[in-house]
Amino acid sequence: MLTYVLKRVLQSALVLLVVGLVAFSMFQFVGDPIDNMLGQERTDADIARLRTELGLDQPFPVQYYKFLENAVQGDFGVSYRQGRPVAEILVERAPATLELAAVSGFLAISIGIGLGVLTAIRKDGFLANAIMSLSLIGVSLPTFLIGILLIYLFSVELGWLPAFGRGDVVHIGWWSTGLLTGSGLKAIILPAITLGLYQMTLIMRLVRSEMLEVLRQDYVRFARARGLKDRTVNFRHALKNTLVPVITVTGLQLGSIIAFAIITETVFQWPGVGLLFINAVQFVDIPVMAAYLMLISVMFVGINLIVDLLYFAIDPRLRTDGKGAH
Amino acid sequence: MSDQSSTAPQSRLAKALDSDFVYSFRRSPVAVVSFIVVMLLVLSAVFAPLIAPHDPFDPGSLDLMNGFTAPMAPNDFTGDVFWLGTDDQGRDVFSTILYGMRVSLFVGLAAVSFAMVLGITLGLVAGYVGGWVETLIMRAADVQLTFPSILVAMLIFGIAKGVIPIQHHDQMAIWVLIIAIGLSDWVQFARVVRGATLVEKDKEYVQAARMMGRGRGIIMLRHILPNVLSPVLVIATISLALAIIAEATLSFLGVGAPPTQPSLGTLIRIGQDFLFSGEWWIILFPSATLLALALSVNLLGDWLRDALNPRLQ
Amino acid sequence: MKHLVSAAVLAAVCAAPVAAEEFKWAGTTDPQTMDPHAVNSAPVLGFLNNVYEGLVRRGKDMSIEPALATSWEPIGEGEGWRFHLREGVTFHDGSTFDAEDVLFSYERASNEVSDTRSWFAPVSEVKIVDSKTVDIMTSAPNPIFPDSIANWMIVDKGWAEANNAALPDKENGNYATLNANGTGAFMVTEREPDLRTQLKPFDGWWGEATHNITVAEFTPIQNSATAVAALLSGEVDMINPVPIQDAQRLQGQDGVQVIQGIEARVIMLGFAQEADVLKYGADAGKPNPFQDARVREAVSKAVNVDAILKTIMRGNAEPASQLVSPAMRGYSAANMDRPTYDPEGAKALLAEAGYADGFAFGLKCPNNRYLNDEAVCQAVTAMLAKVGISAQLDAMPVSNYWPELRADNFDMYLLGWSPGTFDAEHPIRFLAHTPNSEKKLGSWNFGGYSNAKIDEMLPMIQSEIDDGKRQMMLDESAAILQAETAYVPMYVQPLVWGARDNVSLTQRPDNFFILRWVSLQ
């Protein structure tokens, strides 16, 4: 057991190193930050001086090594664009993304499970079929387009909900929350729907297929044969057994919600880490890009690691196996 | 989204294609309609040069003064009439959609094929060979999942810019898209194929083949692969829809098809600029086309999943 | 301090109208620093003009007017300028403004690490005469010096030194990156970079406030469609810019107004003129046709600027004939005609130059730098195709664009130029003079255009005190550049701002938004 865990943790660390290396080799292709940092009256000498100061004249393995050296000490450098420590910026921006992810995750799970159960119970009903088909519209349009259409409808035409931003936020320690103010709550609705729609469809379809599977199992049939009420059978027995794979998948999806918040945050000007990242890409703000990518990697690799270890704990037969089959 | 319910490949593709399959298709009006829509769209994309009244990819044929013509209304300056109007460059929206759909479908199909070949190969190898090879591949999958596809696209774009001679940069964008989308999709295939391979490789027929002294490659290709094809087919269909949408998203973020040879996604990105200014047709028609295409492919994939999953029949 | 559940929040919740004196505005870019000497870019300088002040400032019509200096006069025969400083001016933190601060700000702004250093290239020395008089000596007569320092903002010496911000630090940031202490009409009260910046009127300002703002808040919104939506829904009172295509529609909406003007920026096409061969397209490797002035002239005749202005620019821009717009000092009225659209003439010129069958080349273009830049390049590609030369368009984000231009990776390219000094000498120095990194001249002349006469005239223009003689030389330069088609100036970029109906404001051609000219009804 211990060797397995150790091996797995070591592998994860290696994955992180590779991610960092790939990320760093990429930065030299994203563009040149120098032009964004100097005005139009800069001279060639200014360009050369700034490049040396930022260490951009070094070969990229050297830059990478320096980044790693500092990163393990918790120092992610200073943003080229804002001139502030990256760690400080990330801490400031993280609550917005986490709140958005949590709310859209909650919406996706609650509505997804509800509709999934409904479509499974009324397997061939008209309503269930309609929901199944309609839900596909949500995954057949690009996220950015859904966001723009929602803004057009609810902000511009109807004027019900704000078009951008987080509304007013309340600071509790270092955490900032928009969930305690009216304008904050209103502001999160559209982005949360935009971001959660895809996951909702996913969960709904997963619940439906798992539920159909379970409903065919013998013990459910017995339960019915014993004369238990449909409601009891459906929820007490069937749904409960459906939830294990649903929770696993949702856990994995939470990571991708945060990663894919980039687009939603761009459309709604949501001040989270995704927007920070897109701004950083446009400005070629290398320290911010590097820190964001490492953060996302740590999250993904962490979630993967936890899932694998959980599987290992539950089912020791899966010596080297993890995801995919369950 | 399908790897959860279709990991156990209990049906063979051959079996799937027998009359049960066809019967189930004809019984499902949704499947029939989706199929017809997909075929219509694919055919009109393939035959775009014959159907389209204009060639939007030929810059010399465009008249800027035709820009922003509303559908079915004569242009203020030139008097020309266009079915679905024109965009900001004076391009006929109808023709541009047909040509744009070619680009989108080509990118989608090529990306999925690329992802499929890569994913199946790596999945088979990982599942069958095991050991450090498997570890390497599956950790590579983790790395892959970490990178949002926009980053992969930029990375490949940058490398390509360094490697490919500068004269060919404009044709490059499409291939960059294909590789970027393909790379972000292979993990799904690999995971499913690996899972299925793990199940299959200990079955008696594989062990028998091994006893007969068949090589690893033959066993993987001839014995295991056919058994994992039906989930792969389902994933491929849904991935196609995802790839077309991913292309649109990348174009929105500015790393997609070039505006002189637009895809549906590029058209939507361009049209988005005119949503408030009243030129609704520039965004509406390409969006509707994209929706029709992706939705019907998704519906087909959905039906295919149920049809190929014997447990649900 | 950050508990913002205030009256404003309650008002928003109850959907009641926001208090009239609270003003919210949005732009595409957040000023990346509050340090007036760290970054020489329009978003930073424009924003900080509300907070900091220079010795002189620009009025509503761009003319130079007194600010921290009440008057100035040349010293001797052009050895420098003497500035008389305003009495009774205090910084936001209460300390007094005097000559020490001017000298300190000169040293700070002209330091090697400051992005504003180039403004002080003509300066040889700054001398304190007394606490309210400063002499700025120049190495050669410099008639436009006061014009060129309108954005040189004065920082309090004591404050900067006490906070370890004696020099700007672009790489690591310092106290002045996040905090501001100017003499301007507004002071920064809250600053969350990239999210919001709050300003409040400075009670101790020396001038008379003409605005009625009590709190102003700036929010960056990159996506222009989102910004339009925010303006329409009343979440913000003003946005800059309004996408050109939305101007007309917005104008017709209730409660919203559109403010239009002409920016100082001229959009032009540039050519690789030094390169011996083409780099892109089917003819890559063949001799470079753009070395021939006739081919360049053919391009200028083939581009239908009127059509671009009517459709892509929606009638909001003015055609340009030279490197500066008519609003700039030194504009050459003698050369105000631009070549007419003449595809047949273009074909004839191409035939004359030996390109009757046309040729193929590469056109580089940014896609997020100027208004509708990519669409304009597409249209240019189509127009050139009509006279038989086929451009392969490569549009890219600006962070990739400048490195490409610096590496000479283009045959033709798109460039916008806004003269920082609002004077016609500026583009000659940066775009027309033969590139010379030692003398720091021609640093944006990517194509390597070179003309000995232009090079010879530039220093003469720079030091000529007589306006008439100076203008004659500027006219001659403009004529040479036009005759040789050094560039193809196309149009002056429009300025389009949007605001709620109850806002009255002034739009200045440098695209600076000056809060003290805002009033709310």
C-alpha cells in the first residue's frame, strides 16, 4: 500500500515538472512581453536592457530552473503587467473563480440529477425524450455564444441581470464573496448557467444511464415485486446506487469547470483567475501564465491522485489501475 | 461523456451492424431526422463550389461596397441581392456558410481521426503491455488533461511558426487547429480503449491466441481492437460535435481559422461584432448552421450509444 | 474599509436609480500602473492625467495651457525654457509643491529605467532658480519643448523617497505602482488592479472644479460587446470605445448618447523597402517589387479608402493624406490631397514597372490593436487582388505582431501612428528617418525607407524657431513622402465614446478622458 501511494505521488510530481517544462517552452512562442511594457518611444537599447533585467535573454531551461527554484519557495515572481507579486494576485482572484465554479457545479448537480432521474423513470415518455433532446442544444453551441445570447436577452433586452462583473463583494478576511449581496447574487446567475450548462447535461445523461442500469437489476425488481412504492424504489434504492459513479465523475468535472471558466470569465468580465490568465496571454505576462498553469496542474493532478488512491482503497484488485473502468 | 456507460464493450461491431441495428434506426424518428440533416449539411459542404452562388475565398471577387447587405434586400450602392445577406467584407453569407462548413467539418473530422488513431494506439498499448509503458502513457494523459485546448493550440502554433517556412504560414492555421483539437481529445479514446483492453486481455480467446504464438501487434489489432470499437464509435461521434464546437471556441479566442478562409466558428466570431449593430444575419445564420450540425451529430451519437449498448435494449 | 455593503448596494438591489454624482466608466484596458513615469502608454497617461499634473497641460482643443507652471518663456537664443511655478499648490497628501519636486520629477522621468525618458532627449540640464522658478536647458534650440512635456507629470519628492519609489520599477513594482500622490483634481482612493479603481475629488485642488462628481469608478471591460451591454443596461455611465459598428444603433437608443471625434492616429500601410526579395506568397524569393516607387504608388491608387470608410468604418473616419491628421501642429495643408481611387491607373503603373501580370506577397496585420484592423486588411487584400497583386494576409495579436515587424517578417504591413507631441515632426523622427539605433532615429521605420533629404531636414525642423520656415520644411518632407509613396496613409482613426444621456463630457483627440470636464444632470 505505502509503496503504491509513494509511487503514485512521485509520478504526480513528475507530471508537474513536465507540465512546467512544456509551459515554459511555450512562452517564447506566445509573443514578446517587451513591446507591451515599453511605450512607442522606446529605443533598441531600452529593449535590450529590459530583456536582460527580466532574464528573458537566458536560455529557457535556465529560466525554467529559476522559476522552479522560486516556485517551491512559494515565490511565483512579479507580474509584468501589474508589477505585483503573482501569488498576491492569484489569492485575490481565486475566490471569484471558486465561487463561480461552486455555484455552477451546484446548479449542474442539482438540476442534472433531478432531470436525470426524471428521464430515467419516464424512459420513453414524451417529456423525457424532449428533455433529452433539448439538453443536447446546450452542448451543441459554443459556450461563448451561449453567454453572449444570455447577455443579449437578459441584460440588454430585458434588463433583469447585469452584463458583467461580480456586483458588490464583501470581504471576509482575505476571501471576497459576492454571495452575500443582492447585486452579487444577481451577477452570478448568468455566468453560472453558462458555465454549468455543459456539466449539467453531462450529469443528467450519466444519472439517466446509471439509473436505467440499476433499475434493471434484480434487487430493484424484487423490491418492486415486494410491492414497495415506485417512489421508494426509485429514490431509496435506485438513486442511491447511482450516486457513487456520479460523485466520482462530478469530482473530476469540478477541475474542468475551473479550467474552462476561462471562456465564461472572458465573456462576462468575471474577475477570476481565468480572466487573469487570458489577460496574461494577451500581454505575455509570463509569471502569471506560469503560475496559473502550475496551479491548474496541481489541481488536476491532485484530483487524479485522490481518485486513484480512493479506488485503490476501495478495490485492492486494481493494483496499477485507476480510472476509466469502474 | 460516454466513457462511463459504455466502457464494457460486450457487443461486437459486426453484431451491431446487423438487422437489429438497422431496425432500431428506422424505429427512431430522431435518429432518422438527424441523419438526414447531417447528410444534407455534409453534402452541401462537399459540393459547395457547385451550389454556392459566390466564391467567398476569392478576394478578387468581393466588392466591399456590398458589405452589410440585409437578406433578400438590394444593396444601397450596388443593388445586388443576397439570400442571407452579406458580411462586413461584402461576402455572401450563404456561400460563406457553405465554404465555412467545409472548413469546420474538415477540421472536425481530421481532428477526431487524429485523436482516434492516437488514442486507440496508446490505449491498446497501455492496456496490453502494462508496466512502465502504461504508466508513462496514462501520466501523459494527465498532462494533456491539464492543458486547456487553447493553450495546446498556441503551443503548437508557436512551434509550427518556428519550424515551418514562413511562406506556408497561412495554410498552417488549419493544421494547427486539427492537431490542437486532436491532442485534447485523444485521452478519452485512450482511457476507454485501455479499460476495455484490460478486461479483454485476460479472456480465454486472447489467451488462446497468445498460446498459438501470435505476436502482440496481431493480437492487439485482430483480437482486441474489434471488441472495443463500439464505444470508440460512440465517442468518435460525440467528439466530432465537440471538435466542431472547440474549433468555434478557439476561433473566438483568436487562434482559429483565418478570416480570409473562415470556418463556421470564425464567422460567428465576426458576426458577434455586429450583434448589437442590427446586422443580425451575420451571426444568426452561421450559428444556426453550427447548431444544426452539432445537434444532429450529437443526437446521432446519443442514439448510437443506446443502440450499441445491448443492456439498454 | 472594504465592506462595501453601502447605500449604493441597497440602491442597486432595489433597482432604484444610482445617485447622480456617482460616475462609473469602463474602458478596454486597465492602466497597468499608477506610476506616471513607468509606462508611456495612452491608457496609463490618460488615466493619470486626472490624478497627476504637469507644468503645462492640454485644453479641450489640445492647446497648451498653464497647469503647475503659470507662465514660461525661452531663455536667450533658444538655450532653454524658464518656467514660473504656480503658488499654493499641494499634493494629495498635503505637502507643498515647489521647484525641488520639478527637478526630482525630471530626474525620475528621464532616468534610464523610465519609459518616458525619450521626452527629455533634448534636455541638457534642469536648474532651480528659486523655489518657484525652474530653467530647463536644451542642447539645441527647441521651439516645441513646452508642447512635448504635457504628459510629464510631477511627483512629490518627499513622498516618493519616503516610500522607496524614487525611481519607477516596472519589473518588480513598488509603492508608486499601486498608489498615487499627485496635485490633480482627483485622487485615487481605492485601487484593485484589473478590477476597479475609485477616484474622489481632491478638496485642496488649486483649480476651480467644473464637474459635479463625488465618486468616480473605473472598471476595465475587454469584451466590447459586454461593455455596450453594460452601457445599455445602465450599469456604467460611459464606455470607451464604442465599437464603430454599434455607434449608429446606440445613437438611436433611449437614454444613451454617442460622442464621436477624430483621433490623432493615422492608419497606414508600410512596405519592406530595404529587403531585396519578397518573403511571403507564391513569389517568395523573387526580387522585391516594393523597392520600386511606382509599385508603391500603384498600391495607393488601388486601395479604395472611401469604400473602407463607408462600410467598415461606417462613415466615422476621415481619409488621410500624410502621416499626421489635420488637427496636429505642422500638418501640411499644401499636401492635403490623397491619391484618388484609380484601379486602371494602378494597373498601368504596375505594367510600367514590369508587373503587368501582378505578383504575390505577404501582408502582416494586427488583429487587436486598431479599430477593425483585421477587417481593413481583409478589404485591402480584396482591393489589391482586383489590380492583380495577391496579398497573403497574416493577422495576429499585437503581442506577436511587433516582434514579427522587428524581425522584418513582412512584405507589407499595417501601422497606426499617433504623434505623442501632436506635431508633424514626430512621425518623421520615428517613421521616415533612416533607421539609426545609435542616434535613436527611425526606430519604427520597420521597412527601412530612406531618403537623404528627409534625414538632412529632420534636425533643422527640430531646432527651427521660426514657424513659417519650419512649416516650409514640414511641407517639403510631406511632399517627398507623398511623391515616393513611403507609406500609404489611409485614414485617421475615429474616436467613438458612449455615455448615458445625463452625462456631459469633452472628448479630446488624444483619447484621454478628463474627469474634471464631466458633469451629470
